Amino acid sequence: MKWTIVLVTTLLLVSVQIGATTAVERWRIASVPLDMPLSDDEALDNQALEGLYQGDYGRRMTHNLGGYLGGNVRESGLNESPFYRINTTLKDGRKLELWFSSADDGHKTFGVYLDTPWNDKPIKDFKQAADEAHAAFGKPDLAFAPADRSDSQKIEIFADRMMPKARYDAVIARLPKAAAMGKKEVDGFWESDLRNWARILGPDFRGAIVIFGLQKNKLVSEDVYLIDLVRAKTVFNLERIN
């Protein structure tokens, strides 16, 4: 009996540790991760979306870029057409968008987008901004810049290591080499065209995209995305990507 109790206790501890690790390692933007359900009746890592807006979730998220929602929201609203999305304005002027999959998929986030609008006054050094992205998402798997705007725009791509290994390996293998990307691909990448991203990064891509706007090596704007193109297919036709 004693050994049975010890074994059960050990298994419970392992289960708790695995769940905690998953929650800690999940990538987030402004505290919101991919896969977060819209419904407050459902939860991800024991947390509902409403709780993120109320700020009652942990304040030390290792892989979180862009701060937290709780106490920082100026206004927010849900739009249901042409697809479910929440548009939020933060008190500092940044814009957060949450894009949700189909009802059949449970209205889960397939995209989280944080826009830091252009500011003539530099926000921070580029190195600091890049270090923050790397602290959240690791080393970029692809980095490039438009040839005629290499001093004013830099783009970094990160494949989500939380993906199943087979999918992760396929995504990494599909990513192009920066030197092999055409001018049209590079110049148009910032347009947030999911079909274009699927064509360049692969239709199974899941991860983070960071677009830095620079002026004299200082950050003046920033667009950060978490995107799952497989889940995006529940509301967008991404099959024809050629």
C-alpha cells in the first residue's frame, strides 16, 4: 500500500509539472497565447480570456512579449464579420488584435497581433527591441530586410517549438533561406497577407513574426504576430498559395 501511495503521488507531481511547463512555455503577446478560446466558459492552462483582460493571471510569463492586458486597456470590442476578432486599444496607444477560428473549431485564437504605431520619437534601441523578442521566442529561424530599406526595416521569423516534432521539423525544413527570397517576397512581407505568408513560410507555419521599423538604428514602430496558419484555414482559404 505504501508503495502504491508513493507511486500515485509521484505520477500526480509529474502531471502537474508537465501542465505547468506547458503553460510557462506557451508563447504569448501581451499575455495572450495562440489557441486561447473566445468563450469565457472555456479555459486554456486554467485561465479564461476574460481573466487576461482583468489581469488576474501570472505577471511573470517567460515567453511573453509586449506586457500585460490587465489595467492597460483603454477600449476593446468584438467584431463578428467577416470573422470573429477582438480589437483592443491599450492606454499607451498600441493596438492589439485577436483573430479567432471557426465556431466548429471553438473560436480559438489563430492570430495575435500587436501594433506599436510609428512614432517620430525613437522608442528604444533596436538591440533592446531585438533582445526582448529573442528573450520571448528564442533565436530567429529566419531574418531578412528589404534591400532598399535594410536600415529602416528588419523582419525576424520564429517557428513555435511547442509544435509537435514532426510539424516543427517540416516547418523548419520549409522555411526559405534569406538570400533565396525574391524582392517581391521580401518587400511585401509586412502587408500581413496570410496567403502570401503561407506561400513563403509554408501552409503549416506556426510561430512568431516580428517586423521592426527603424530610424538610425532606433525603434520607431513594431508589428508582432503570433500566427497558426493551419488554424487560420478554418476561416480563410489558404489552399491556393502559388
